[in-house]
Amino acid sequence: MEVKLKEMKVAPYTLIFPIEGDKVLTLHRSTSKKVQPDKINGFGGKVEPGESLETSARRELREETDLTAKEMLLRGMLTRVPGNGYIFHLYIFIATGLTGELKDHTEEGEVSWRTVTDLITHPKVAPHIPQYLEQVIEGKDFYCGVRFYKDERLVEYADNREHFNDRRQ
């Protein structure tokens, strides 16, 4: 099947990983959720009309955790082409300087702190997270990746690691 970009809808999303020390705040999504059910992920959602990326990230973090962040740092972008007529651009943020009363459970799922290693090796982690989380948290290089699916199966993945490695030589 040939992909025709002009027939696809492009949708921006934000994904936020709050960090404190060596821990990252995670959401174990409810089994009733349509997107990533029963998977462990960060926080986020759709960018609303008229919102900037940072405004969207701050709103999503507040809605899903009751926390606000002193700093909201854009550290990466993942493009997903799932083969369902959409292209999703996922803008990945790191949130620091957290304040507020943390919810431990929401309609989205269960909230908990984990080490990065525990998150990326957990059997229920959302499958895209291990590909970029360490790079995003480290913050040395801006992450860019693309995941292409056919019949809901990942068939191709590429990211910018080689771009930066080639430029350092």
C-alpha cells in the first residue's frame, strides 16, 4: 500500500517525564485506555488548538499529576507513522523543580516513581521509551526518531544518534 501524505492527518502530542534525582515519575496506564493500555509511560496528550508545546506539556502534567514544574525542557521528538491515516509528532519534555500534591492514582492509571533502569527494562514499558529515554534525560543531544508501522507492527525505526556521532568525529 502506498502512503499518500496529503491524505493523512498530522497530530502533535506532548510527552513529559518528570525527574527528581535518579528517579522518573511514570504512569501505568489503565487497561481501559485506548492508547497504550496497561503500559508504563510518561504523562501527556494532545496539543490543543492555540497552545504552544510548552503550554500543552505544563497543562498535561498538571491535569495528570497535580504537579507544576519550574523547568519544562524540550529534549526530543518522535514521529510515529502507525499506518492508520495519522502521523503523530510526539514532543518529549523533561520536567524538573516539581511542586504540588502528587496524585498517586488518576483516571489515567497509577502514578509511581521508578529508576530509569527499572522503567526501560520493565516488561510493561511502552515500546518506544527504551529507544530514547536515557538520551532525553542526559540532555547532551536532542533526540529525533521515526517509527513506521504496517498492520500495527513496527517495521522500521531510525533516529539521529549516527548524525551526532558522525559530527563528533
